[in-house]
Amino acid sequence: MNFSSLFRLGENLNLDRKTLVYLRWIAIIGQFSAITLVYFYLKLEFLFLHAYLIILIGIFTNLYLQFYIRSILIKDLKASIFLIYDLAQLAALLYLTGGISNPFSILIIIPAIVSSTFLSMGTTIILGILTITLLFSLTFFHYPLPGIHEHSETFPKLYLTGYIIAIIIGLIFLCYFGIRFSGESKRRTDAINKVQQVLAKEYELESLGGQAAAAAHSLGTPLATINVVASELKKELENNKELSKDVDLLIAQTKRCGEILKQISKKQIKDDEFFKKTKLEDLLDEIIESFKEISSKKIYLDSSNDKNKLLISRSPEIIYGLRNFIGNAVKFSKANVKIELISNKNIIEIIIQDDGPGFPDDIIEILGEPYIKSKSSLVNQNAGTGLGTFLGKTLLERSGAKLFFTNIKNKGASVKILIENKYLSK
């Protein structure tokens, strides 16, 4: 892993300023309350003035963060500086109050956990290493624990060894969990954003026809006005042959524009009915023809068991989802792709099968998740990140479909799409 990917320099990693301010106020109030309770209520002796001074510095740094830093989001580097300070502040308080034997020493892992959730892996590793270093230092160098060491009572070394190991294991586990959770959350968020972009694009393309019709209607009046004015000018310029030719050209081009707009308007009315409803068989034929134009592979459609012949809405979700899986079959097949359409009164089943290498065993169970990569050499040349499959699966599932991915022995991959008729006839 190189430096750029470790610190994810290509990404805009930030920590919300309010979140960090609130976390730090909670920590400061907790530290102040614990020290005050121990010294004034429990009457235990320790260097409480030094502890108050450390907390006072923390208060000033948090006031600076709250009132002098105006940005809503704090960049990875600046956020890491504040977290490193928080780590050092807590370590200093633990140093004054018993070191690793202080029951609050478990809180020293919090800055690294916050980093693992919001910041880069590199920042988390740095904080993790600093945390472990400080834990070992506090094991050997610290003032007595108030109320224990001053009475010549000490914790067994075996207990302290087990305690520090437990803290380190907790640190590693929680940081790993935070890194995985935040990474998966970010990948899924990015993938969902891609879905929204695809849908927006599909709806935009669908609305172009309506926009053309509206433009044809709106431009009709100004074109008619231009035609009338040009005709009047022609009458006035009958003796001027050169200008008269220009006016004739203007009138001719105006009429041509009018004819073009009429055609657009009429075509839109006709297309509008076509786009609203269609048979699924016709829709699949349309998608297949588009792939036949760019691929020499044979694509078959078997609709002999399509008993229902249901008219469905041409939604962008269904069109994009079907096109994606048919396109994948074409890409990975050796020579043939078979699409079978089966329907009855209740359900429609679409089976897309290719004669390629099939789905790799290492990812077949997680197909449909975004940003996955197979290690199989059979599909490695054509394989992507799984984002296309995620988009197609998500869009079809939004339309009420259920998808099943299987391998047919020595025959390639198969995608089965089941949709209840009630979802398609809406």
C-alpha cells in the first residue's frame, strides 16, 4: 500500500467540527468531574493542581476549535492534530494518577477509534502506534494511584500485564471495525449516489422528447411572425432583386424550420404512447438489437413460454437493469447468449445465460455488493469493480424484482430475474 492510498489523499476526508467539539467537551467535563470528585470528595492526595492546569489547556484548545475555526468540516491533517493532543492530554492526566493502573486508562483508545471512523487509515495507524507507545510508557513511568500506592498496596504485575494486553487488543479490534465500517459505508454511499446519477440520466433522456414537443409549440408563434414580416418585406422590395432573393431565402428557411418542428411534435405524440407501455418481449428485442449492432456474438431470445404477454411500463429502472445484465452476459460469453422469457398470470421470469466462464467462486455469494474484485484469472481481464451489477440489481429490486445468480456446470453463468406482474403493470 503506497503513501497516497494509505492516507487516501485522493479523497476529501473530513471530520465534522461540531462533532469533534462536542466529543472534546464531554471528555473535558468528565476529566474535571473525576479529578474534583477524587480530591475533594474522596479526599485522596495527588497533584490535582497540575491536573487542573492540563484540563485548562484543553479548554482553551477547544474554545479555539469552537470559535476561531470557521470551517464546518476539518481536514484530515488538522483533525489528527487535535486528536493527538487529546491523546497526549489524557496520557498526562494518567501519568499524574497512577498510569496504566488507573481505571480510566481504557479511555486512551478513544482518539484512535474516532480516527478509524472518520479519517484515513494512515492517521489511524499513527494514532494507534502513539497510543500503544504511551500505554507501555505509563506502565513504567507514573505517579502513584491515589488511595492505593500511598498505602503500599500495588496491583500484581500479572494483572497489569493482562490489563495492558486487553487494552491493546480492544484498540486493534475497535480500530479495525471502525476502518471496515466507515469504508463499507462510504463505498455503499458512493454506489447509491451512482444509482441516483444513473436514474437522473435515464429520466433526463426520457424527458427530452417532451422538451422537444414543448420547444416546437413555443417556437411556432415567433416563426410565424418572422414569416409574416418577411413576406411584407418582400412586397416592399420587389424592385430590389438582390435583397428580394435574400428575403425569399429567409421565408424558405422559416418554412423549413416550421416543418421540422411539426415533425418533432408529431413524432413525440406518437412516441409518447410507445414509451408509456410495451410488451416485455418487445423491450428485450430492442435491447438485444442494440447489442447486436456492437457485438458479433449470437444473442437468442426464447419467448415461447411467455403466456401472459403483459404490457409493462417502460421505467428507466427496468430498462437499465435488464440492459446491464444482458450486457454483462455479452461481455463474458464466448459466442452465445440465451435469454428466456417465461410468464403466467402472476409472475414473470427472465433468465439470462451465457457460455462464458461463469461467476467466480470467490464472489458469487456477495454478487450485488459494490466494489468487489475477483481473484479468478478466468474473468480478470473483463472483470470490473462490481458497481455495474450493484446498479442493475438495485434498480431492478426497486421495481419489485428478485435476482438469483448461479453457475450452470460447463455452460456458464445464469442470472434469474423474478418479478410479480403487479409491479410491472403499475
